[in-house]
Amino acid sequence: MNPNQQTSEVRHEDDAALSEFLASLMDYTPTIPDELVEHYLARSGFQCPDVRLIRLVAVATQKFVSDVATEALQQCKARQSTVVKDKRDKQQKDKRLVLTMEDLSKALGEVSREINGFSLLVFGSWLY
């Protein structure tokens, strides 16, 4: 089997997997409503009648928000674990986590670095 045939078979498998994934989006109801995604896409000048693409954007947005929230929680826990020893008794009684703008800002910075690193990894080869 020559390399061109192997590449063609891999591409066919990738196309089949993508088609299956896009079809599964029709049965999925994302947390972010289609109308909201359509509104913000329209505001940015993007019109698309394909519901699958709208839902794909919704799923990607949901993943981004989830990553930011998870990272903000980690930042909050790290900040509150560095409490001075004098205040440890009070902290033991009050175990509530209080999310601050500082936690959220650090989380957004961390997630955006991860996204930029990924985009450089994926798209960097196109620059050369």
C-alpha cells in the first residue's frame, strides 16, 4: 500500500468521524441556548443556518466557561490555603470558598495561555 492510499483512508475515517459527531449534535441540547449563540454570532457578522454549527460553538463556549470556572476554583482554594496561622481557627469553622475577581482574573489568564499554546501548537505549522 502506498502512502497516498494510507492518507486517503485516514482522511476517509476522519471525515466519517466528523460526520458522526456533527450528526450527534442534532440530538444534544447544550447548556447555552441556540438563540443566544446565534445572537452573538450575528453581532460578530457571522450568519449560519446550520444548527449543528451553532451547537458546536455552544459546546466550545460551554467548555471554555467550564475551564475558567474550574481554574478559578483552584485559584480560590490556593489563595485561601495560604491564610496566616493565626486565622486558621476561624477558617476551620468557616469552610466556605469566596471567589474574588482576582481568582477569576488569574483563571482567565491561565486558560487563555493554554488556548494560545494550543493554537500555536496546532496552527504554528501553517506559518512556515
